[in-house]
Amino acid sequence: MKVVWVVLVVLVVVVAVVAGLGYAFFYDLTRGPLPRHSGSITVAGLEDEVEVLRDEWGIPHIYAANMHDLLFAQGYTQAQDRWWQMEFFRHTARGAIEELTGKSEGLLATDIFIRTLGWHRVAEEEEQAYDEDTMASLQAFADGVNAYIANRKPGDLALEYSVLRLVGVDIDVEPWTPADTLAFAKIMAWDLGPGVSREVTRASLYQVLGQQMTDQWMTPSWPYGEKPTILQPEDLPITGSLWGAGAAVSDRWTDVDVVVAEGGLPDVSLVFGHGSGIGSNNWVVGGSMTESGMPLLANDPHLGIQMPSIWYQVGLHCNPPAGSDEPTLDVVGFAFSAAPAVIIGHNDSIAWGVTNVGPDVIDLYEIRVNPDNPLQYEWNGQWRDMTLHDETIRFGDGEEPVRIQVRETHLGPIINDNQIDEDTGEVLGFNNEDPLAVRWTALDPGTLCRGIVDLNLATDWGEFREALEYWDVPSQNFVYADVDGNIGYQTPGRIPIRAAGHSGLVPVPGWTDEYEWQGFIPYDSLPRILNPERDYIATANQAVVPPEYYDQLEQELGEGLNCIISQEWNCGYRAERIVELLQQEAPHTVASFQDIQGDDKLISAEGLVCCLSALSFDDAEVADARDWLAEWDCCCHADSPQAALYAQYWASVVTNIYADQLSDEAEAYGDSRDMRATFLLTQEPDNSWWDDIETVDVVETRDDILVRSFEEAYEKMVAAFGSDRSEWKWGSLHTATFVSNPLGQSGVGLIENMVNRGPFAVNGGTSAVNNTVWYTTADGFAVQGLPSMRMIVDLSDLTQSVTVHTTGQSSHPYSGHYDDMIDSWRNIEYYTMLWTRDQVEDAAVDRLVLHP
């Protein structure tokens, strides 16, 4: 018996030791990377002492005596909290995602495509071209990043390195460079741009459906006069005809034969999610519309759902000693982890917010390759040499590298070389049959970063506009307010002028200069307004200008050119609702702006619900559900049962109208374009789109499809939730899950649970002001895009400004600030946007002093 007890004791000790070692390993794995936020640290590279004060949300306010130290400390601080996000962004911009994940069939196409576009190559060109002051700012930020990551093992920087190492991916941490910051701007430009696939889709659908049906779906007529454009006719210096309201596609090219690849262009959703339906809101009102008599400004950018938040909130304060040449700066707002300064926010004089303009800044050109020399292409009757880039794609798991060659013309790189054979997985090399070159403004060396620090330092409308002259790509709708009571709007950006007959909607011949761009709309001719008489400005990705604007450009630039900013807009539902609420709810306060940002009324639903009222249903229970839905207020609250039924109905409508006709050529996502196209089709009950081409000897009309769709929707809701309609909840279907890259998509439940958060029931829906986007093509109603932050700035008292972003300040899964904002965000709750030093001191829970 004694021997048995000895054995048991030994076993218990062994188990305890193993458990202890296991716990110690797990603790070190998960908590080891957490950065130090309090105390004092000596940091080489600083010129003077810097203080970093953090509040209960982990939001830092950085206090420095000079701009170098301020931006250096910003780099250090953002690397502390977001290094893995920065690492992932850097590898994405380089087309080197598989260095982090190991070789992956899906990601190989993405890496090849990014290498082909050459985001990092262009960034390196920009690095050589930037002025000395801009490079000093970028280098100071990079030096701060490197001061943090230097001499730290990968596992001490982020949990992800250790987990990936366990599965055979060993990653060397390289120093951060200014080019890494510049290349990140290309990611954002791509995410917010129109993409090349739409031209290919349109050309393919012209062949399958014809131009009329294609245009009815892809570019339904924008409702000028019905919904508000950003600038309105009274804002313009002239009015006139409708010249330029829509450029006609050249008949010669409506049947262009375009082949990119069997599988189309690669999906880069690993990075930012799909772009369809993504947008943003911002608005500003002047003193006549507020209780305080001073402006209020609001912004909520809509981007793909991700973990952590795309935004990093920060306060930057430069207070140089008396007599110094250094500028004084106090600015708070939202930065990108990979870049210095603040992108959206306010200083002590002005506030600004952004939404995406979405101009057409990308074109595809068919290239004629010399049959005797694949490195030459035809241009105006002569052969030109291409530029050749050798690229090596490496894999973190040690797989044999893949080497490709990228061919580039003066119009841009050829994007359908190096396609992957679907059967063998091999990279196919040059495509000399139907090569396509892409012309995109972001592939020209840009100037974006030159103006960002100046934007942070701007004190009035003039300095604000001067800074934005450098904001080339991606073009944004900037709203503005200042402490003197002014409000304004500016479109910046490099927007091409096309030749007559070049719509920009389909690929065109690239062997002569007939379709070459004719320059860019001059900055001083781009849309802007200061203090409009109506005393408000609202943008929500709708059409920027009324048609009359193009008369002005015609007079300035000459007749016959295509200066259309875009023909593909968000179709105005959010903008219409925002303007309605701005007019109805005045005078405004911060609280009324919060209500508007949380508004989830889906005004596009009103017409489609109304269409059901005249229809007959054989099943009395379904007819009763139709009558019940007709009582709905069209608000998409998480607890709304009607919102759940309507979403099922809308998904069925979109599928039943479009899926059969589009087949494999395209997908209808149920976004604002589909809402507008469907509304217009309801006015044409016998339009060909209503016919289900898969039914034999039957031609369906509008009423047939609407009845079928509602019956399907009701059947699905009963099957999922039972026949008691009071138990149905929109939030049971519509949930947000925040997924980390790349571990959150590993397929391993234990790992995904460590880094992902959710699902969470949320309010809102696609094209509500609270734009929690879902797709009718998805399996379910999960959020794909969302308001990535919400900000409201009170120019009467900056200390009363409020904000929130989606997840938290940290990218460390075991930090308390990894997910502490989620509930506030989804419940439309806010915290104070700390401003004064006294406010920051009173709220500080951590103080870190960086010594040189």
C-alpha cells in the first residue's frame, strides 16, 4: 500500500509540474507580448523627453517638445499596441502574405496580383521623390517603430509569431521603412477604389445580356433631383444644360471580348473584406442649425469588418520651448497604425472628416504584343519595349519559392499574366492572347503623405485646402468646420480627364493614343463649397455634383472631353435619410448627432414593401404575414421581427431577379445599386429582368417574382424560428464577428477563439445610416462592412466631443484593450474625446516617460 501511495504522489507531482509548465508556457505565449505602458524607458533616437499618457480605453496622448520626437514617439507607441497589424499590412502591401501564412492556393493568386500592381515598387519610387520635410516625418515615425521592435524576439512582439512558429512558419522581423508606410497607402487606395473587375464584368455582361439590361443593373440612373448630391445647383457659379450627366459608351466597344482568367481576378478579401456596399457618412452643420450657435461635425467611415479596428486613436501634442522654430501642434483623432499623424480629427482651430468619393480612376487597356517579341507592345504603329520586373514569392513554411515576371507598359502593368492553372496549380506565365494593362492613379508616384502633417497643422480654410492639394489617392469627401464658425467641403484627388468617346466603363484599345488620359481635373476646379446658405453639408458616397457642374468644366477645360468624376455612385439612400434628419431635428446637439449616427431606418424598403400590398397569396397565413410586414416602420433594430422577415424577403428578391441572368458573370450583393435598380424595375412589371430564364415555357413578371420571393422568405423564417412571429429577431440573423488576420481564418477552432470576437447581434443594415453591411450572396446575414468608428466634434467646446471605434486600441488578444469597445460601438455609445492637458491628466491611468 505504501508503494502505491508513493507512485500516486509522484504522479501528482509530475502532473502538477507539467500543468505548471504548461500554464507558464501559455502565460508567456499570451501575456509576454503585452507592452509596458507605465514607468520610464530610455529610448535611443529621441532628442528630448516624451510623455505618453493613456486613459481607461488605452488611448494615448503623446507630449513632446519637437515634431521629430512627437512622430518618433507615435511610431513607438503604435508599434507597442499594433505591431502585428503593421506587420500584416506590410506583407500585404509587398505581395508577401504567404511569408506569414505559408503557401496557400488562394493566397498565391493574391500575392501575384499585388506584385503585378507593384504597390511597394511605386512606394519606393515615391520615397525617392518626396521632399526633405516629408521624408523627415516618415523617417522619424519609422525610427520610433524600430526603436520598439529592435532587439525583441518575435514572440515578445506578438502572439501570432509564436503560434505560426508552432505550425512551421518562422518569420524574421525586419526594420520598418518609410516605403512601408507609403505602400500602406496603396492598400487603402485599392480598398476604396472602384477596382478593375467592374470593367471586365461590364464587358462580359454586354456580351451575355446586351448593353441595355447590363446598364439597368450596373449603372441604374442616378436620381438627380430626387436625392441630394453633395454640392447642389445653387452652390455652383453657373447652371445650364445636362451636358456630362452620363457619357455614352462607344458603340464600337460594347461587344469587346475580354478574358482575364477563368476564375476572374483574385479576391483580396483577406485584407479588408469585400468592397460592395462599403461607404461612409459625414456631415457638418453651421451655427444656425445648432443649439450652441457653433458648428458640429460628424463622421463614421464604413470599411470591411476586421480585428483589430483599422483605426488607432491618438492625441499628438507638440509644445516647443519659447523661441523655438518648431511648430506648436495639438491634434486628436484617428490614425492608421502604419502611418504618422492623424487622418481624421480636430486640432485647436479646425475639424475634418472624410468619406470616399469613389471616382473612376482606373482603366483597362487591351494590349497588342509583338508576336516575335513578348516584351514589346504596339503603340501608334510602332513596337515599344516593356519594362520587366522579376519577382520572387517566398513562403513562410519553406516551400519552394515561385518566381514570376511582371510586364509593364507605359499605360501600366499587364494584370492577366501569371494566372494560376485551376487544374495543376501551376503559374502560367505571359498571356499574349488577350493581355490587359491597368492604368490607375495610385500607380503613379503620389504626394499623399506630403500634406498629412500640414493638414494636422492647418488653422483655417485656406491652409486646410493647401494641405489637401497633395491628397491625390484615394480621393475623399472632406467636410470642414472651424472655431470661427465656418463650414466647408472639398474634393481632393487626381481624377482623370478622358478623351471623347472613352466612358471608362469598359476596356478599350491600348495600341494608340486615342483613349489615353488627357490629364487630370485641376485642383481648383474640383468641387468645393464654403458656408453654403442652407448651412449644412452631408456626404454619404452619393453623387458629388449635379450635372450642371460639368458645364463649368466644359467652359474651363474645353468641349468634348469626358470629365465625369464617376458614373457609379452609392444610390443616395443614406444621404437622403441624413439630410431628412438634419432638417427635421434642428437645432442640433451632440446627442442629436448620436441619434442620427445610430439611425437604422432602411428607406429603400418602403417601396418594396408597398409593392406587396396589391398582390394575392393563396396561403392565408402568408397573406397575414404580408399585412403584418406592411405595419413595419422600416427600422432595422436588432430586436425587430419584421426587419428579419424583410431581410429574408430582400435576399430572395435579389436572387430571383438577378442570379439567373447574371449566372457566372457577376453577383448581386443586395447593395444600394441593387436597391436602386430593383426600384426602377418595379416601375416596369414586364421588364426582361423579371423573367426567370431557368423556367421553361413561362415568362415571369414582377408580381410573379415578388410573390415567390415573399413566400420563400416566410417559409425560411418559420423553418428557422417557428411560426410565432413575436419570437423572430433581426439580431438573431444579423451579427458581427471580428476576425483577425491570418489566425482568425485558420480553420482551427482553438486558435480562432483566441483571436476572434463574436458573433454579436447588431442593429442596422445595408444602406441604413447605421450601415452594417450584409450581402445577399453570403450564407446568412453576417456583417461584412460597418461604421469603423464614430466621431462627433463640437466646435463650441472641443472638450465635449465624443467618439468610439469598433474593437479596441490593442492588437494583442490578451490585452484588456483588445475588445473593450465592442459593446459601446454596437450599442451606439460613446466616450469623451479628451482634449485639454487637464482632461488628459484627470483621465490618465498609465503614464510612460520616454527618455533619450
